Amino acid sequence: MKDCKYGSTCFRRNKHHFLEFSHPNIEKIALQINNGEIEAVMSLELKPNLLEQAQLVAELMESGELILDDRRKMEISGEKTGVKRNASAMAQSDNEAEIEENSSQQKEKRIKATAVDESFHAKMTDDVGSSTKMVVNEKLNPLQKIEASAPVCYFLSSIENVPETWDQSLTLTFSDLLHPSLGVLQESVQFNFMVELGWLLAQYCQHKVQRKPMLVIYGTESEELAAAQSRVPTLHTIRVKPKYPFGSHHTKMSMMSYEDGNLRIVVHTGNLIESDWEDRTQGLWISPSCPPLSSKDNEKIGDGDSIGDGDSITGFKRDLIRYLESYSLSALKPWIEKIRQADMSSIKVCFIPSSPGSHAIQSEANEKVPKWGHLHLSWLLQQHASSEADDSIIMQCSSIGSLGPSPSSWLAGELGVSMGASSGVTKLGQKNVQVVYPCFQDVKSSIHGLLGGGCLPYSHQGHNKQTWFTGFLHKWRSDSRLRTTAMPHIKSYARVSSDMSRASFFVLTSANVSKAAWGMRINKDTKLMIQSFEAGVLFLPKFLFGEMTFKLGKQLRLPYDLPLTKYGAGDEPWFIDNLR
């Protein structure tokens, strides 16, 4: 095979050209892709055209159309031109060399971290922060981690610059969601706000599923995503434009279908961009694998007007379907049908959706509340949750909206009231509300210093209109999870007992502390106005453990430390203005 006369400047993307002419620089990258050396490929910071060429050649190699003999492979592997440096060596120097340095110290730290990372199956001692005994386990694959974490199945993301987090049993990476242990991927959908296409495809490349059909539904404008389908035939992208001025498509969710017909749903908190999954604290909930309904159960679904059997006691399937239907996208119809045909009875969390619109609080169906936003959460808590008079509501977020002139305007008077709901309470009232959001010093002391605050877009101008809010704020502290220096992009909500030993609920969601995300009552309380698409899951001890409260540190681990650390006299919230 002759070398292409254009060498490393070749821009062609025709497969016949690559079958006729050799491109050593591209073939080298293609071999790395097919060998799963995705970190090495990513470290090269390839231009989009070169990455597409390498993916095409990788496909030709894997399909058997392009065959390189061993000699040719060795020549390519030993070559020093065409790329900046050997990518495998780069990955070695960037990752393994750092770990090997002071290896005995690193090993000791990781053993301690494993001990702190408490198992829900009595692998560790009872309490977080207490002395722990070392437990020797083989490294778990993603499926084993999910099975070991059941029934909660809630994880934090690994932190690249905190190696002690890498092998924690309650830690996953985004690429872990595509691991073959979870099933042979057939196709997937990614819902998100921001997407870096190259990074996303790299996650799929890591497990060699980059050629599987993928639907990406995103929020922020992106020329790259808009044009992606013309370059990547298996990729379909749809931008959901905001319906309202302060709204966005903010949902962060993945749906995967497998060749055996099973489905899996993931609700998480990260944008599909490299920085969000590198050194920021994210949260993920992973569903069980949901098999197809039996033929007998399918007959009960009828003409599609009903979800039929296969829903869980939490109503997860019903709420997920109505959320997907609210998009009115034809591209989602096959997925809605897949979900209708799935047995989701094993899911033990509730789905908490927000969809843009002015939702009538008293509907024609005589329902008391629209099942969206904070009113849907309130309705579920009234049905299934307990509370105590001195409970506190902890809201932990990465951004804050306009909350009004006083706490009672919305934060405590509306959102706090909904989160204070419980069974047996006929009149809802305000609860003690505490908010976890990093202060300036938290960000300054983070892994990347002030740059760590890039995911925290609260502005000084917005805060000046609600200075009362400072009194609710608490610092980001996550020593027990080894993530104090990893700024939180996770969003979570919990109701915790006064002695901080129990919680009556926990929510993991894309929704920040804002009216646009959770909704606000308008028109004399006749409607709930929501401006953004959001998705979250509600964990209730009733469904997960048959109890009315979680035992904190045993059945449920919060992403932050208790007791909370209140802002000091000289502290102020982190403002995005600090980066301008």
C-alpha cells in the first residue's frame, strides 16, 4: 500500500481513500482507539477532522476491511513522526508515573480510602469517620459496584487529582456507564445542557461502542453538535431551545438499551464536558437493568393509552413516560415505546421531573397538584415520608437563582414548605432551611484554585438583591468522601433529623435552587410556572428499606459532611465575577 502523498495534511474522509493509501499517523491513532487507549488519544488534543479520520480507519480495521500485518503495526507503533509524541508513552507519563512515584505512600492512602468508603453490606465498620478496619477486595467492575450498592445505587464521580477516590466502591466515572459488564450496548440517549462532542465520543470509544446509534438532546447552542450528524451517521442531535427567558434544557440523564432487550436509566448531575467529570463532584443514580415485559404482560398494554404492567410501586415508569412525552419529539417516540414495553418494577426510587409550562394546580382530572417540580415532590412526601418537628432541610447546589426580597418569598415559603411535607400532616409549614454552597475560600483552596469556581455561576449582582440569603449559607465540606477540594456540581436535597443521624428523604437532581428549575406558584396559586427541563430521583426509606428514615452513614451517605459548617463573619459566597 502506497503512502498518501499528502501525508499528515490529508483531510479526506472517504473510506476508499484509506483502503488505497496508507496514513501512518492516522493508523497509529486508530490502533490506539481499537486498543481502548482513549486517554492517550484524548491527550493528543486532536483536531475534529483528524479524530474523525482516525475513527473511520478504526472502523475499517475492526470490520476487517483494512488489515495491517504485524510488521506494519510495529512500524506504526515505533514511529516518532505524525503525532507530537508516542501517545502510549504520554499516557504513561501523565498517569502511571505519577502514581508510581511514592508508590508505597499512595498504596497506603488508597487502602485507607477504601476503608472510609463504607459498604452497605457490612464490609466496613458502622460509622463514617470512625476507626475502620481494612477490607481486602478485588477491584470491582461497574456492574459489581452497582449490585453491591443496592438498593440505593447512588454514586459520586471519581476525582482525577484525588487518586484515593478512584477505586472507592461508591465511585463511578461517566465511561463506566458504558462498560460491557452492564450489557452489550445497542443504542443510547443522552439528555444534557452542555456537550463536548469529542469528549463524549471518547467515552464511547473507550469501550468500543462509538458506532452504536446515539441520540443527543442538548440545551446550549453548539455549531459542532448541529453539524455532527452529517459527519457521524450514527449520531442524531436535537437542540431543545428555551421556551422562557430564564429557562433551559438542564436535564442530565442517560438511557441505554441493550442487545438482550433490557433498558437502564441513569440520572446524574454532570454536563457532558471533560471538566465536569475531571475534578468536580458529581452524583449518579443507576437503575437496575429492566428486562422486556413478558408477552402476557404486553397484551395488557393494549393500544398504548396505558403504560400497562411493569411499573414500580414508586410510579417511576409512569412519571418518566409523561416527562419524555412533554418534549413532543418524534425522535423520542421509539424510546417511549421501549419504556412502555419494559418491566421497571425493580426500580425503588421516584422520578422528579420539571417540564416548562404553566401547569394548572387544580386540573380537570381533579388532581390536587400538577405532578411537576416541587409540587410533585411535595405530593410524594405527603404520601410516603415521615418528619419530626425539628428536622432541617438541607439544599446543596451549584447555582442559585433570584429568590425574592425575603426567605418567605420562595426559598422557605414555597420550596421549603414543599420539602417539609410528610404523611399525616394536614397543613404544610416552613421548616428550618440550610443551604450548602461554596464560599470564596472554599474555591480558592480547591484543586484548581479560583478556576475551580467555573462551575458555580452565582453572580454578585444577583446576590446584592438578596443579601439575606447569606444567613442560610454553609461551606462545602466533604472530608468523609475525600472531596472537599473538588468543587460540587452535584445538586442534592435532604431532610435531616436534629441529631444528624437520620434522613427522611434524599433527592439527587439536575435542579439548582431556582424558581426556573423547581417552579413557582403564580396567578393566586392557581398555576405552577416552570421554565426549565430538569430530572431528579427521590430516595425514600419506605421503598428502599421498609423504614421511615435512613440511617445516615449506614444506609445512606450524603455527599457532604455533617454537621454543616456555617459561613463565618468574613465569608461571602463564591461569585462567578471573581473569574472576570
